[in-house]
Amino acid sequence: MSLDLLVRPRRLRGSTALRALVCESRVETDALIYPLFVQEGEDDTPVGAMPGVLRRSLRSLLQECREVRALGLRAVAVFPCISPEKKDATGSAALDPEGLLPRTLRALKEAVPDLAVIADVALDPYTSHGHDGILDASGQDVANDATVDLLIQQALLEAEAGADVVAPSDMMDGRVGAIRRGLDAAGVSHVPILSYAAKFASAFYGPFREAVGSKTGHNALSKATYQLDPANTHEALRECRLDETEGADILMIKPAGPYLDVIRAVTEHTSLPVAAYQVSGEYAQIHAAARLGWLDYRRTRDESLLAIRRAGARMIFSYFAGEIARERARKT
């Protein structure tokens, strides 16, 4: 039987060339941001739950950044793994101008000056209790305003060390406006703020917390007291609107894959660039399923990134960024 059809959508799917011509979304190499972990010492150590991901020495980090920049990546995000003995209840190591992250930022800008370096602004890698701020007198809550005072100082330290972008990931109220005013007053108004505007209290962060050593352990305080409820879209939009009015230059949604609806909703309500973070748990589950033979690794990896891009993210933080850049370079 032959159907009498004027409209046959399959016509534009008939060849690779035609499919490429009508493709609506692509994940360009220069839209990927590569998260990297740095630690003290001369050795690299693997992150157990994240195959292929290392806590790198400074030398190793610089070499990796030189390589991926030559392959077309334009930005990295650097996260420090601080020695336990340097951590305390107030995260004081975050304000050390000779600390691991400021030294790394200075070295990176000298070694790869045209690579954009994004510096995390948060205290959880530095606190002994693993929370993103200092605790109040009761120890049962994060002291919002006192934490913001420290975040201003941390952001300024990072900007002065060479960070191209500062990225507050703590979810304290009012921190974007406070950091903006602090940077402007210090004469570094040119440094943009990439705000983790909608960061959810997600179960997908576990491997990252292993990587930077920020697990909260037996602390009874939940990060749900400052991160967003995974059930709430309108609350996420409210947070994004607040950060935009406070001077954020880029809005981040984290995690990415499980929150595609939030990415889409935010892009429809803002004219700012929207970033999304494909977090450690997303990365780990793709690796785990592929190792068990349940999924095709590369196809699943690429589809996961395409979905984030299709939802509206202008840029994507992804641990896959380095290997994707290398694969594409081999094909050209």
C-alpha cells in the first residue's frame, strides 16, 4: 500500500548530509568548560568514583591545560583539594594568598594566558565540617551573612590571583550582590561573576565531594538548608532573578541532566547566558553503565551533552570535555 502523503518528515533524515543540514543543536568544543582538581605535591591520584579523573599536581594541571587549549577548549574550572590538616571550622585557608588555589591561578595565567580560568568561590573544600560556610554559635546552621563576608574576601583574592571569572557556588542569600560590590570597590570590576544560581540539594554530587574531600560525614546539618529542593522550579527561577538583579553575568544550573526542564525555564526568563554543570554523579553513572555493557559509552556521553545544549545551556561544565576535545582533534 502506498500512502498519499504530501508531508513526509523522513525526507530530511535520509542521509548524513541532510541530517547535518537540519541539525538544530550542536555541542561545540569551545562551549565546553573542563573542571579540574588540583592538590599539593608532585603526584596525581585517581578519583575512585570518576574513571579517568585525577586530582592533579600543579605541574600535571598546567600540562593538561596546555594540551586541551591547543585542542580548542577555551575554559577550565579549577577546584582545590586541601590537605585535612589545613582545614578548620571557618575555612581560613581559603583566604591564604599563598594557598593552593591562588598559586594555581597565577601559574595557569602565566602558562596558558589565553585560557579562561574559572575559580570556585565556596568554603566547603576548606572547612573541617564540609559545609559551604561557617556555622553559627549553635553549630546547627550556616551563618549566612558571616559566610558572605568571607566569600567577598575569597572572590577578591581569586580575582587578584588572575581568575578570569569567579563562581560562587555556596547558595548563600545575597552573596552575588555583595561580591559584585566588593570586586568593584577593589578596582576589579572587569571580572565577571558566574553564579551557581540554581544549585539543587542533589544526590548526584557524591563523587565530587570525594574528589575535594568535602564530605559532611556525621554532621547533622543538611545542605538542604541552603541548596534548592529538587522538587522546586519556581524557587529556582526566583533565585535566578535575584542573582541577575544583584549583578550576576552568567547563571548556572546544577546538576544539568536531571534538571533539563529548569535549564529551559531559566533560558526563557533571562537574557543572561546560562551555564549548566554535568556533575560528577552524571559522569559516574554513564561510565558505570557502559562498563557493565548496558549502554554504548560514546553515544550515551554525547547524547547527554546534546540534551543539555538543546535545553538551552550556552556553556556546559563537563568532565568529558578533555577527552571530547582529544577525540575531535584526532578526526580532523
